[in-house]
Amino acid sequence: MSDQTPTSNQTPRSQIDHLLNEDRRFAPPPEFAANAIATEELYAEASADREAFWAEQARALHWHKPFTEVLDWSNPPFAQWFADGELNVAYNCLDRHVEAGNGDRVALLWEGEPGDERRVTYAELTDEVKRLANVLQGLGIGEGDRVAIYMPMIPEAVAAMLAVVRIGAIHSVVFGGFSADSLRARIDDAGAKLVITADGGYRKGKVSPLKPAVDMALSDRNGSGVQETVEHVLVVKRGENEVEWTDGRDIWWHDVVPQASADHAAKAFPAENPLFILYTSGTTGKPKGILHTSGGYLTQSAFTNKIVHDIHPETDVYWCTADIGWITGHTYVTYGPLANGATQVLYEGTPDTPHPGRWWEIVQKYGVTILYTAPTAIRSFMKIGRSVPKQFDLSSLRLLGSVGEPINPEAWMWYRKVIGGKTAPIVDTWWQTETGAIMVSALPGVTETKPGSAQVPLPGISIDVVDEDGTHVGSGNGGLLVVTEPWPSMLRGIWGDPDRFVETYWDKFRAQGYYFAGDGARLDDDGDVWFLGRVDDVMNVSGHRLSTTEIESALVAHEATAEAAVVGASDETTGQAVVAFVIIKQSYLNENSAEGLSNTLRLWVGEQIGPIARPRDVYIVGELPKTRSGKIMRRLLRDVAEGREVGDTTTLADTAVMSVISAQVK
Ligand code: WTA
């Protein structure tokens, strides 16, 4: 499918060289270093005995039955961590804090978009989860059953995740911005028995309905050949929007949860019990259900949250802005911070509603000390200008984090100066849905930071940058990022597709046994890592992963489209933007304006996949650049989309086609 080679990724060479010459360095502020949880010694401890190091981190959790084995890697790439141990993930995130006397500590400082608020303590959240666990069991949900969660950012969403895993069931959270079709595909792939949703949630000043999409996803299965697996839909009332009701199937949360018993003993499950499935875009049209299990995932989530976000649970107010529909929301909203007993902000809405300073108002209101967000958000704030954050008191912030895509040095410096008051360390954290938790990052209070570089692997993590043959490339050279040793929170597979798991991540460097991440990277002379974007057909738009193929499939599913090619073009705000080149069937061309068709197709993709996948531009063209073997040369289309001179066209079947396309998109 792809004509890309590892070195022809999105970042032009000149820019990479410029990045590698970055010589600004920021030493940890002494007062931060004095109280930092991370220490330099962690690196030495981990390299002295990696497995003993992870075992020690795992023992920070509560084990109903302690493990005696650490890692079983006898059947790569199928790893088992702490396999003979037993624990309950929800118990670790809730009950044990209450039992330790911290039940009155606030777990969630929830802020609704319209400005309503709720404070939920650990004792209250524990109660709610126990009640819901009883309700779920009453609905016949048991160990290993799958539950789809399609919810706004409200406390019930976090409670839903924890109640599902408390009883040994498996959740599949589907981002609330996904369409009914995307939801349906995920429900079907996992064979979900229950959907937990809300009537709607607030987004951009109005109620964005969710229940109607669930209804649509579950409607009219007759004749589709798909066996309906969903027995019930549990609905939280949030948006107060009118919803349709299917008697017998639909249940209001408020009719069953408050009434349920709050007595629920947490049962112990084996460490390798499946915890959740999270779908993410791959290089084909079909999203992959990434499978995570319990003990190893929780160990690395809690540990990295503690040392990278420097969580002091008694004093910090932590805020990770990610939606629970993405891995960042799983690991650094639900599991990591709650396992650590942290107090965190949970915000329902968009950053600019009802005014562009909304986030900074929240930081001021709650005295947020640690902020973890995405470069795309930082860049859009940069665009609005520093006068907006300057209206708020941000002096409580002592640590800033970045995740989801490379952060360019300019955005990094702006984040430091304008948001961090020139003192707060910034941690740029690299990881993936598949890695489950942070893999590469500075340690705040320990590492001298460098704008634009994610820097070094965490203690206990081994990575390298290699060429196509798996050979270490050495400093200054570009290559592919690999993980060379198994890690506790690694994915355990792709739901229902073990072959695809092996092919996608392990076949490329089978001889060496390396995990292939799909990211291009370079090492500088200090051994710091610079991430250069994806080397496959995966785009990264506002920190969200989208597949070019998936959007192409959506485009050709429209009756007007004959052929389509999609590329991720650099975009100042969103990192990459979706740009589509579409060939329209002649009859439609005669009847419609190109502009009208472009708009129709943009909206169509939004409906098919979700608004995040909507192309920034849809260019109607007469032809697409193809090699003689018929492969679309996306590299050339990217040149056009980014307004560059078109690169080498000699391998094209018809070399004139690019000048025609260039003329057509002007
Ligand atoms: C990219 C998000 C550079 C990368 C946690 C990766 C990054 C993909 C960074 C995973 C970073 C994430 N610097 N690139 N700090 N963090 N990425 O699965 O391309 O949504 O492969 O997980 O985001 O995206 P995912």
C-alpha cells in the first residue's frame, strides 16, 4: 500500500538537522529536584536487574495472591507478566485507598462544560463502582464478557470502566466522537453484551447526543448477517436531550444504580486476565482491537504516572486533558492516577467553550499543579496568543507534560514560558496504545530537558533506533524505533486476530525479537531520541491516530467517488491534516460543482467515521499518481498537499500526471 521508506516520512531532512542542532538545555529547578519522586538511581537499579526492578514496582500494588514469577517470555511475542499472581484492578484503584484511611480524599474534581461541578471522593467513587458492579452482575455480565462504553467525560464514565474490570469483564471504550457505524463495527468485533452510554454530553456549548448513535448502531440488524450480541443498554442522564427507548433493552442508570447494594467484595483475578480492548487505527481499513491485561498494565501505568508526572497524592492536583476514549485517558485518567490515590480534574467539554481561556480558568479554579496535554492543544493556544492565558493565575503549575505527537521546539518553548512560568519542567512522553504506558520520557527533577526531544527510555525499558535490517544506526542517523525487551504494559494481542498481532509488530524484526513501533526516530550525540512521525499509512491528527486506508474506504463508499487517495499533510495546528484527492464519476461531475462535491465528501467522511476524520481538504482530480504496479504514490500527493515542489516522479507510470494534479489543486 505504501510507497514510503523509513527516511521519507513527514519531517523534511533540513528540519531534522535543525532539530538535532537544538542546543537549549534546562536543568531541573533545585526545589523541584529536592522533592522529586524520580531519582537518578532508578536507571542503575533497572539495568542491574530489569526483572527484579519491575517486580519491585509491581509490589507497590495490592496482590490478593503474590506472584512468584516475573516474566515468562518462553513463547515470544506472547508475554506473561506476574502470571501466577492475582489481583483486582478496581480494588487497587479504589478500596485500598479507603481502607488506608483516605476515603475522604477527592478523586475527581469534575467540571461540566456549562460550569456545573461535582467533587467525588475515593469513598464515594468506591461506593458507586460497587453498586454498579452489582447491577452489571444482575444483568448477567460475568468474567470475560465485553462491555462497550460510549460516554461523555463524566464521573460515571470512570466508574463504568472500573465496575466492568472489578467483576473480571472486559471494557471497550469507544470515543464519543465516533459515528454510529464506527461504534457498530467495534461492538460487533468485540461481541459486546452491554453498552453503557448517556443520553448526551456537552460539547461546544450544546448537547451532543450519544444514545441516538447507539440506537442507530443497534438498529436494523436483520438481514445484515450479524448476530446481535447486545442484550442491554445502560443510559446515564446527562444531556437531558430527548431519547428513544427500547423497552426491555434500555435501562436508566438512575433507576438501578443508586438503589443497588454498595456491598461488593472484589474478587481476585489472575494477572494475565484481560482488562480491556481499545480499538486503534492501523494500516488497513479495519481498526485493531488492542488487548491489554491486568497486572503488568497496572504496574507500569501506576509507576510511570508516579515518576513521570511526579504525583504527590496528598498535595497535587493533576489534570490529564485526554478523553477516556483514547489510551491516554485509560492510563493517565483512570488507571494510573487512581492506583496512585491522586486527586485529578476531569473536564467534560472543549478548551474554548464558552471562552478561549476555559482551560486556564480551570487551572486557576482548582489550583492544578500538573498538566498533561497534547502539542496540538498547545499550538492552538499559541495561535490565539499569550494574552488569553495571561488573564489567569497559573502559578500553581509545577510540571507540564506532552503526549500524542512530536512537540516542535517552538511550541515547547511557548509552553514553558507562557504556561509554565519559565520554571516548570516539561516532560515529552512517547508511547502508544500498544505500549499501554509511557516508554520514553525525561524524568522531572532528574533529566536536563531539551526542547523537541522525548529524550531517553524510562528505567526498565529498552529501545533502539535501527535500519531496515535491524542494525543499530548510531547517532545522527534516522531509522526505525524498536523496543528490544518485553515490558509489563505491552499489548498482549489484537482481539480475535493473533496473526495480525504477529505480522504487524513482530515479523519485521523477527530475527532480533524486536517490537516494531511504526515510528521513525533519530538518536543525537547525547543518545537522546527525536521522534519523526509515522513511517506507515497511519496519520496523526491532533494527536489522534487515523488510517489513510480507512478514510479512503469511507470516500469510495460514497456513490459519487470513483477513486480516492488520502495523505497526512503537515499542519501548523493539528500536526497533520487529512487531505484527500478524489476522482469523481463523470455523471456526478456534470451535475455538481467541484466545490459542492468536496463539501459533500468532507461531511460524508465525518458521518462515516466521526468528525475527527473529516478531511481538511478534498481535491477533485482527474487522475492519481501511480507506479507501474498500480500503487498510489502518496509521497507525491503529500508534496502537493504541503505546497512543495513535487519530488522524483520517475517511477510513475505516467510522469505527466503530477503537473495536471498540481494545476488542478491550485
Ligand atoms: C505518536 C498515544 C512523538 C507516535 C499515547 C506513536 C508521539 C503514536 C509521541 C501513538 C511523542 C505519541 N512524540 N510522537 N511524545 N507520543 N506519538 O496510539 O507516532 O494514540 O506511534 O497513543 O503517536 O498514538 P496512540
